[in-house]
Amino acid sequence: MADKKNKKRGFLSYGGFDTDYSGSNEFESETGSSTPVQPLSRKELKQLQKARRRKILLAAAAVILFCLLISRTPLFGISEIVVRDNIMFTDEQIIEASGMSPGDNIFRMSKRKIRKTVMSNNPYMVDVKVERKLPDVLIMTVVENDPVLALPCGEEFLILDKDGLAVEMRDSALTATLLTGLEVKSYSIGAAPEVSDKQSLKLILRMVNDVNEAGVFFRQVDIPNPLAIQAYVTETLSCYGTPEAIRENVEGLKALLYDLSLKGYPNGVIYMGDDGYATFSPS
């Protein structure tokens, strides 16, 4: 708006001065006297532009030099790498996968590249948050896609996550609960597998997720008949009942398992009733 008003009044801006081209090439100083102002010539404008470009180049060169100095100074050599929230993988495995090690400059790799390196070709790594605690500590906080169920498939095992999606085919069950009694008809990585009894798989998956969340782990679940399952806490101690009965009374089961642990987990079966009661029968 100011420029438009100046143009209407006959003013043009040159080099920070407002020049009256309507009839006077003067401006009034603080003392009240008038001093003529000449517009910048084309040569002077080019010199001004060159000076500005020179300043920008010098600033960029200073930034590059600063980054080079940081990347080479021993002050930023990593003294400790901290890994948090990992269960499936050891600290050493994650550190090795990151490509970083103690002694490396903490700025050698970008945080984005470290994250990408750790997650590459690892279906059990959902996310990695990388932090730098200057001057010499690197912190990686991981989010894992824990294996929940392992379904026998020939000589191998199809690993499912908490959503019932196929993660990969492995030669072992890893840390997942082994589920027997279902036939895997077909599968695709990243999708729910086709099995002989979809409803049983759905109910058992929900039960295993809930008991895992409560701190109870079943090493194996069998389907001896369509009406009930047998879930093994140890090789000789199991729970028998419907998936719903076990899931809905998981706190009672947890309390009973604690009592049995004080006795060294004796052999037997815990019967989980639909009425919410759990009874132990030694064998």
C-alpha cells in the first residue's frame, strides 16, 4: 500500500531512499536542509548483488566447515549406546543392526538413516526412535511387533502377530505360543491365514493376547475337541476350558498360578469353569 501511495505522489525507492521523480530529486535532512539523492546506477546495483552473494557463500562455507569439524572431533565420539523397550532382540543385536558402535562420531549417520538401517528386513520392528544426548550418548527406543502365535506348517512354523496377521515362516516358534490342532490351508505375509477353523483361531488369539497382557504366558495351546482347549503353562501343568472362560477369569488364574508357583508348579490340570471358578487337580 505504501508503494502505491508513493507512486501516486511521484516517489520511487532506490537503495533505501525514496526519490521524488515528480519534480524534485532532494530529501530533507534532520537539520531541515535539502540534499539531492541520486539513484543507484546499474553498475552499483550489480556490485551490491555480488556483495550479497559473497556473504551467502561465506556463510554456507562456514556451516560446512563447522559440520566437518564436528564430525572429526573426538569430543563427539560415542561412549555409550542405550537401547530401550526391546524384548525380542538383545541390545547387542539392535546395536549391530544400527551400524553404529562405541567410538564412532555421534553425527556419522543421520537419525533417519539409523532408524531405516535397524528396521530394514526386520518384520518384528515396528518403529525406532533415535535420540542423541550430547556429547557422546546415542539412545534407541524400539517398538517391536511381538510374535503371538506359531502355527505348524510342515517342518516350519507360521508366525502370527497380535492382529492374527502372518509375519513370516520360521524354523522355530520363537517366543510365540505354539498352537496345534489347526490346519493352515494357505497364507500370505501381512494377511490373516486361511485355516481349518477360523472361529477357533479368532477366539484363541483374543485369549492369548489378553493373558499375555495380564502377565501369563502359555507355551502351547492344543485343541483336543471343538468345545475346549488345553493351554500349557509348563510341560506338566495346563489349563482346560473354553477360550472365553480362561480369558474372562485370567486374574483368578493368575492368583492360582502364583500359589502353585510357591509349591514349585506341581503336575496337574487347572479346570476353568464358565462360572468364573478355577480348580486345580493334581496328577
